[in-house]
Amino acid sequence: MDRKSLLREIGERLRKAREPFKFSQNEMADYLGAYRTSYSRYESGRTSPQMISLYRLAMANDFSLDWLIANRGPMWYSEKEKTGVGPLGEDVDELLEHMKHIPLLRHEVLVLFLGSFF
């Protein structure tokens, strides 16, 4: 997938994420600590959201960045179910479990992952 398509898809999912809050773009920008013009560019797929904005959304609302960035799993972490060992094995499951409890680790892994796209 090319960069433009990825940004467009992330923007569409970000718009969908705003719906449950019933926020305007301006209200969502304020909530995330972003400028309204920046937030508008996120939703339109012209730029990618800043990491601090994603962090605020995820931490305050149990929001799934897996869903937002990779379109995997549900929008909210509370909707995920434990099914035992995941398809990638115990090592990955152990890393994911640590990432749940160590926000910095989660975001370091996310930055490494995103860096492979850009």
C-alpha cells in the first residue's frame, strides 16, 4: 500500500473514531491537543497524526491504535477477547502483554513499525 492510500485510510478511521464522541473536528482537535487545521488534515489523509495525539486518544479512552493504523481488531481494546496464544506465538503474546503495561514500550514498538512505512 502506498503512503497516500495509507494516510487516507487512517484519516477515514480517525473520522469514525470521532463519531462516538459526537465531537466536531474542532472539538476533537482540542481534545487531542492539536490545531483544528492539523486535525482536518489528519482526517482528509493529507498528513499523519502526531504521536502525542494518538497517545492521548489511546490512553484516555482504551482506544486501539492497532485498529486506527493497521485496521486490525476492534476500535476499542475493551472489545478484544482473550483467546489464548495468538497466531504469532507465545513470544509475541508475551511482548504484547508487556506493551499493555508499559506505555513507553508500546510506543517505541509503534514508532519502529511506522518507520518501516515512511
